[in-house]
Amino acid sequence: MDRMIDDMTRSWGVPAAARATDLPDPAFDVAENDEALTVKADLPGVDEKDVEVVLDGSLLTIRGEKRSERDEEKDQYHLVERSHGSFTRSFRLPFDPADGVRAAFDKGVLTVTLPKPPEARSAARRIEIGKPS
């Protein structure tokens, strides 16, 4: 009986109740240059007040929660949809950031800038290629 029900419901996809509470993991971009490491997160529909950024040594953790509710009245029918969910993402940095770490939230995008300490900055230099001696 269980197998029959599983086979029958498999083609239905994810139930609507599960979709309403499912928050996909946000997309993160991590970029680096000689001065800093930058982490960007796409957080559409998430309020700034529902995002937390924590730096513990070289561990950066970003947490957030999405809550939304929609009411629609139509033809004597009242519909209330709610969706919520949370996410947590941690990044182990290759250095302990220097002073001046900044976080900004603009139009659903969180940007965290982590300055590199002097010892983590690139000491690369260009070497000229010459004729063999």
C-alpha cells in the first residue's frame, strides 16, 4: 500500500505545503584582490533586519530568515499565503581580516568587504624574461 501511494504521488512533485516553507539557499559570490576579499549574497525578499553577519577570527557566518505573507480577497474567497525559511552559510577565510570590515545591504544584495592584513597581501612582483646566459 505504501509503495502504491509513493508511486502515485511521485509524479505530483513537491507538495504545495512544502513549497510554501522552502527557502532555497541564496547564491554567494566570493571575489579577492590584493587589498580585500568580498562576499556578496543575493537575498531577494529578505529584509535587512533579518540578516546577521558574524565574524569569529577567520570564520565568516551569514544567517538570514525570509518571511512573507500575502492576503488576497477575490470572489468571496480569502487566500492567505505564508512562506518562511532560514539559511546559514559559513566561510573559512585564509586570513584573519584586518580592521575595517564592512557590510552593506542594497536592493536585496548583501556585500561584506573583509580587508586583508598586510601579511596576507600579495608580495608578487613581475620578473623580466631574458636570454639564457
